Amino acid sequence: MKTWLAQHGRCFGTTFVKLARTPLGSVFNIIVIGIALSLPVGLYVVIDNLQAASGQLSAEPQISAYMALDASRAETAQIENRLKQSPRVQRFRLVPRDQALQELKQSSGLADVIDSLPQNPLPDAFVISAKNNTPQALEALRDEIAQWPRVVHAQLDAAWARRLDATLRFGRLVVLILGGLLALALVAVTFNTIRLQVLTQRDEVEVIKLIGATDAFIRRPFLYYGALQGAAGGIVAWLIVSGGIWVVNHNLGELSHVYASLFQLKQLTPGDAGALLLLPLALGWFGAWLSVGRHLSLIEP
């Protein structure tokens, strides 16, 4: 066991020496790998944060029915009675126009502008929850309410949320496809890099084979080389993504003062950071294994 560990330790040290011998080429390879990995990881962070933000919104779809501006109290009461009698309505609440105006003043920060208006521009509105929340049932109820007298507009408030959810699902699919393509690119880059290493050390490999070295012994330093290169690329990708999140959050902090809402991108979790390190390490190892296995069979002393 000690001998095995000593062999791997020497191999690991030799790999660092090889990387140090060609610092410029090694650094550029690592930077290319890091940038390639940071693209899907950055998109994943954005989509994951948007998914979390949308999940905090109300999951229950609602219909908003707006009365005409000149609707009388009797006409509003008539719509209220129809909602009470409708078998498809679970519950509803009336938002009087005066209450809506006060809420707008408090939330918009435009109290002076609103006070200068000659009259209240907001109508009475009903916020309605349906018993059946399927898209077809909601749209049918919305269309029915829109036909009622003195109702000028009926809006399904959850329609945008469904569109956002569909867009985020599509975004996740794009991230998976892009991540898969860049993973193949990482394997190809490692394959080509190790191929050049093997060809450069062809004479050395032939001599080692003559004195009885096994393919596993010859393959080991190249595998470490590919794995270390991939792991270093993962670290660079983590630095790029973390730095990008910090810059974006700094600018979002300034916007939050304008829109009175705080939205911050969350940094990568320890699990995500670990995966970002281990995945390119494994891909680099795999690319090196393919390359060495392919070229060792062609080198015979």
C-alpha cells in the first residue's frame, strides 16, 4: 500500500512539474476551459435564481375583474351577487377604488402626483379565485365574467407566471444542451493536449515499455495531467461566476433603491461549487484516458 501511494505521490509531483515547464500553454488551456465552463454555469445560476424568485409568488391563479369607472354601487353589488351564486367561484374579494388608490400611493412613491389628479382614475375591482385551476377552466371563467354588464375587463393574473415557468424550463433545457456540448469540447481539448504530450515523449515511452512497464504505469501521469488541468479550469470557472455574481449584485443593489424591491443573485452553494470542481476533473481524466489508450496501442518498442 505504501509503495502504491508513493508511486501516485511521485506521479502527482511529476505532473505539476510538467505543467510548470510550459506555463504559458498550460495557463491558456486552463483559461479556455474555465471560460467554457462558466457559460453554462452562469446561465444555470441566473435561471435557478429566477425559478426561486417566481416560486415565492402566489401559486394560486386569480382573475381580476375591473368595473367601469362610472359603475354605480348597485351595479357593483349586482356583480358581487353573481359571483356569490356562481358554482365555479371559490372565493372573491372586492377592492374598492378608494382603497386601490391608497394602496397605489403607498407602494408607488408618487403620492404628490396622485394627489394632484382631479379624480380617482381607478375602478372598483374583484379579485376572484376559481374552484378549478386548470388553464381551460380559468380561461372559460374569465371569458364569462368579461361578458357581464359593467365589467370592462377581466384579466387572468397567472398567465404571465405560466409563461415565465415555461420559459425557465426551456432555459434549463438550453443549459443542459450547452453544458453537454462544452463537456464534449473539454474532453476533446484534453484528448488533443494529451496526444501531443504522448507524441512528444514517444521515445521515453518506448524505453519504459522495453524495461517492462505496464500500460497502467505509463498512463498514470497523463491521467493526472488531464485531471489537474480540468480541475484548474473548474476553479477558474468558479472565480468567473462568483465574480460575475458579485458585480451583478452590486448593480442590482443600486437599482433596488429605484424600484423599492430587492433581488439578489445567490452565490453557488458548496454542492454546486464541488460539482464544478469534480465534473471537469472527471472529464479531463476521461479525455486523457481515451487519448493515452488510443496512442499507446500505436507505440511499440
